[in-house]
Amino acid sequence: MFQPDYEAMSRKDLEALQRERLQDTLDRVYHRVRPYRDKFDEAGFRPEMVHSPEDLHKAPFTVKDDLRAAYPYGMFASPMREVVRLHASSGTTGQVTVVGYTRADIERWSDLAARAIVAAGGTPDDVVQVAYGYGLFTGGLGLHYGCERLGAAVVPISGGNTHRQVQVMRDFQVTGLACTPSYALLIGETALEMGMDVREFPVRFGVLGAEPWSDNMRTQVEQILGITALDIYGLSEVMGPGVAFECECKNGLHVNEDHFIVEIVDPDTLEPLPDGESGEVVITTITKEAAPLVRYRTRDISRIVPGTCPCGRTSRRIERIGGRTDDMIIVRGVNVFPRQIEQVLVGIVGVAPHYQVVLTKRGAMDHAEVHVEIGPEVPFDEVKALENLRRTVAAEIASALAVSIDVKLVEPKSIQRSEGKARRVIDLRSEGGVQ
Amino acid sequence: MVEQLSVFLENTTGRLAELTRALGDAGLNMRALMVADTSEFGVVRVICDRPHAAADVLENAGFSASLTEVIAVEVPDRPGGLADVLEALGHAGINVEYAYCFVEPSADAAIDIFRVDDPVRAARVLAEAGIQLANADALYLPDSRPLSDIVDTGV
């Protein structure tokens, strides 16, 4: 354990700590964050109504739209002179949400990421290749600071250029890998294509996250790379990677409960659910200074894993994220909402706003393809015009979503119309498995 | 000027068969068919009996069909026959988008279909060069009304 005093503290002490920190956070947001004061007042909620985490359900929820409405800094509880870092996350309408960190926020985030690395077997002797994207996305820098906090040597290679990833992994004698699970798999496959076998490299463990994955995928990653692959959970609105992490027991992700209170609620009634039942993950930050959140609805689906973990950590665990309550999909680490695609399509002459996103596996990587119906006004005798149309749609989507998605033009009326909610996403990833 | 049926097709198995079956079931005969394809989709071009009726039949069968004006040239069946035509168009600065040809069994000539950027001027240029344009009624039964009208009036 990286911080056994906290990670293995008694439930009694932990709950006392949570009470104190939760109270501070509620006071902080009520007095410093205008949208929270308004929200609390409107709901008739006062911070002093909460005496323990069990009372938290009295507080109103925070949703992504609240953050969007406050863009960019309206939800900050610290003045800019105390903020030392900004990250951002993509949103449904192309509008990003911004999250700020004070120096102390960064310190705590580094600790929490270090906990995850240690839980995966990392030590100060390790050389960790961070192949998450660096930038506004929290993955790269989150794990980077965690490695440095632990004292491991960090290789800040960021994502992309997979041949170089393999080369560096071998030449630098890398022992730990941090990236998305699908990218880990691609690195392994690319090495094989290059005539190398990562299983013969010194790499031992992977801290993998930022996208949903299955146990099946874990097995594949572990086999092709010859590593122990563990899950790390986080979202930029809440902090970034390190909200929860798996230990070597591989039975749920330990929530860093000294910093976050996790509730599971019924996504329809929004009533809290008992431990063990699946629902939407709701997170309250209890130590964040710059961008605290109260009862943030993550839209991620999970459940509390009942019982205690043999690893000795006393924190409760959430099960690997099993899906979303909305239709968000993640393409190469980028959040994509089908509605964004729709908005792009209505602005283009020659295509109908009838579309489907088809997700498949192409090798290790998720592959997304948008099927778009051509409109009746298209001069479809000309292949050149159709090709231009296809390129226009692809370019507009890439520009609006910050990720490129293949576009396939399909015949008018060929996409199945639905009576109710249109089925915009066809996910064939698990059916085909990994080719 | 000749009317060609153009149909947009996804690259899916059996789609071309469905198209030809729909035309066949409606009693429409094809004189020529050309498929232009990319990896993602295809465009099928058809010279057939009663092109308006054919477009109507295909729309009703769920296809995207439209009519495109092309020029048809009777090219003498001898070496250099097609080159004469293309040179005449090229010298006049007329761009050929695509072309395909078929042979008339009854005649000693090939019929070349050209899609050009300026069909009216192309026809004039070819006439001036002494090249014979084929008439639509020599190739198919021209119709300007949908099939349903024709059936109703007993034609």
C-alpha cells in the first residue's frame, strides 16, 4: 500500500474522517460557489442538515449540464491565483467542461494515482510507460504525477506511434504500462507484427482505464503482454484517474473513500440503492478545493461489491463499470454522444439526419463507423460527388468530435426507423470479440 | 440525348440481384448495365426500356434511382473508332465523366455512352465532326411518364 494509514484505516476512523471532510466541502461550496448556493437554496437544503454520509441523500444532485452552464470557471471554489492546473472533458454538444486544481488538489491526485500504481505492484524501482494521452485529457498527466509521487521513473511517451511504443518499451526496460486497455492490446499485437514478443520484455504490470472493458479483455491483455492488468477508474469532472482502482485481488475497484463518497442510485427514481445492487454511480468529492462536486451523477453503471477485500484495504469497492445510463460511447478515449453526430449531419446538404454508429473491433482497437443515409437531392450518378460528400461528412464529424470516425453512405430509408427511441448505436464489439 | 437510369447501391451482398429482379418482374429489359464501385458503395448505370417507368419501379422497391442525361454515339466497329470520338470531345475541351459501351446485335456498330459535363455542346461538337449520335428511340422505348400512367392508358 502506498498510504496504509488511510488505505487500511478502520471503518470507524474512516467514517469520522468522511463526516468532517464532507461537512467542510458542503460549507465550502455553499459559501464559495454561486450555482451551488442557488441549487441548495432552491432545494431547501442546508449544509448543516448533513451530519454523516448517510444524510447526503438530502442534498441535490449535480449533473453535467450544471458544469456546462457554469463554463468555464463558474463552479470553481478557489480564486484563480490558487489554481495551478486546468483540464477539460468533452461534452454532448461540443461544449467542454473545465476542471481546476489547486496545488493541494494536484498533490492529493498524485497520491491517489500512486495508490493505484502500488496496488498494481509498482515500486520506486519501476520504469512506467505512460501511453495515455497528455493534454487536456486527465489520463496522461494523472498517471505521470502518480508515478513521480511514488518515485518510479516515468516515460511520458503519451499515446500514438505504436511502433515507437514497442521500441521504447523494450529499449528502456519498461516494467509498468499505463494506457487504455485497447491500446495495451494494440501495443502487444504491434510488437508481434514487428517480430517481438512483449512477454519476453521486463514489463510486469499495467494500470489500464479510461474506457469500459471486460474480464475477457483483461485475459487477452494479460496473455499477449505477459503482465498483470488492473483497472483504474476516474473521470475528469471528479478529478481524473485514481478515484478508484483495482488491487491484485481483481475483485472490484477500491474507492478512495477518504477523498470521495460514492453512492449508487436508481437511475430512474434517483433513490439510493443498497450495497450490491446495480445503479448509477454518484460521487461527492470531500477534499477537492478548486472544483468540488456534490452528488455528481456520473452516468456510469456499477454496484458496491459487498464484503471486505483480502488485500487489507478497508475501502469499499465498486464493480468494474458495466455501462452508461446515457448513450455516450467512448471512441479511442474520446467521449462521443450520438447527438453530436446528429448536429453535424443536419448542417450538411446531401445527407439525411438518419444515422447509426456501428462499433466493432478492428484488431485490438475499437472501431467506430457512422452509417449515414444519403439525401434524395444527391446527384448520385457521380461517384466523385458521393466521395466528396463522404469526405465532407467525415471531416465535419472529426472537427466537431475531435476524433475521426469512418463514414459509410447508405441508401435512403435503409436505416431502420424506430417507433420509440431511435437505436443510434449498434455495439458489435462483444459479439465479434477481438479478431 | 439518352436517359440513363442511375441507382445508388450500398455494397451489400445481393443488392444488385434485387435491383435486376425488380426490373425483370416489371417486364423491363436492360440493354446495358455498368457498375461503378468504391469500397463503400456502388453506382449502377442502366440503359433500359422505359427509363421513367424503371425509375418509378425502383423507387417503389426502395432503391434510390434517378435519371441522368447521357449521350449515345454509334461508333463504327473498327480500330480507332472510339479514339475519333474522344479526340473530338477532347479538342473541344469537353470532359468525359465516364463512358461505357455495348454492341448492338442488329447493327454493325458499337454504342458508346458518355456522361460529359456539357451534353448539349458535346452533341454539337460530335455532329460537326461527322460522328453519328444514336437516338433514344433506337435504343429503348422512350417514355416520359411513369409506368402506372402507361398501364392505365393501355399503351
